Amino acid sequence: MRRTLSLLPALLGLLLLAPGCTTLQEIANLRNVEFDLDRVGNGLVAGVDLDRLMQTQRVGVADGARITAAALRGEVPLEFTLFVGADNPDGNPVAQLIEMDWTLFLDGTETVSGVYNDVTALTPGQRTLLPVNIELDLVRFFGNNAGDLIDLIGDLAGDGSQPTVLRLEAQPTIRTSIGPIRYPGTISVEFPVGEQAM
């Protein structure tokens, strides 16, 4: 899913501050930058290769035993890279994304937050991928019931009745000629994991 960012509230406030029409146009063009969740990769859950589970679309007996053992220890770490796609249309200036605050929701449950702070050029007419590295403990947010956790991981792998929905709420900050501009509000983009392999 894609969301086009609206900068109207910020633009109105900047009308009194911006030194000229060129700067205003530069900022206004940013409203056309579109963000979505491109894919998930580099997944690992309790030492089990989540990418492999996604390819086979099942949690086998050995993997289930490993996840169960981790749940009994009270910690089931999940880590992966969420690739956020950014499309800056032709005709826009190059936009420099300098950071992006984010919060991850897993099946509607708010989990971890962080900041993507790699300076990235959003080139007009090109798709740019922002790799957001995420780590969380599933026990902290979903309890330590091994059966429930295996069901959740099965949904991630595509072995369940429905895919797990990852939702990222983010607030990018862009460098402009008058300094950093933080987008008003947040963008919200979703990705149903389990419908396709990582």
C-alpha cells in the first residue's frame, strides 16, 4: 500500500519563513514522494532462518522444537530487515532524507520503535529502498505460550490461515535549502507477510 505525503499544514506555516519562491517550490514538490513497504528479508527467529521458513511456507518439527525451547526460556528474538520503498516522481528535485522515526505494528500490536538515520538521496524517477533493521522479542509483546508463538511464526511463514500484517508508521525528515523539514503527522504503510517468500 502506498501513501502520498501531504505537506499542506507545513507549507502554510513556511510561507512566512521561506526566503523565496524557489524554496517554496522545492518543499511543495516533496508532497508527491510516495512510500510503501517493498519486502522483508534477512529474517531470523529464535535462531531459525525465517527466510527459509518463508520459502517452504511451513514450520517443521525441528524448527518448532527450537522455538518452543526459546519460549520456555522466556525469550523469542525476531530480527529482520524491512525494505521501505520511496518513489520520487520525475520533475521533482533530488530530496535528501536525513532520518525517519518509525514504529512497527505486528498484526495490530504496537511493538518497537526506532530511527532510520542513514542520509539517503531520493532521486527523481527512481525507486529508492531504505533498509530498516528491526529487532524485537516476541515474548515481550505476545507472551510465552509456545503454541501461540508457533502459530504467529507460521503465519509469518505462510503456513497459517492468514498472513501476518506488518505496519510501519513513520515520520521522515528531509534536508532542504532552508534546513531540515520534518513531515507533519505520520505515514502508515502495510505489508502482508506470508503471502510471498522473502
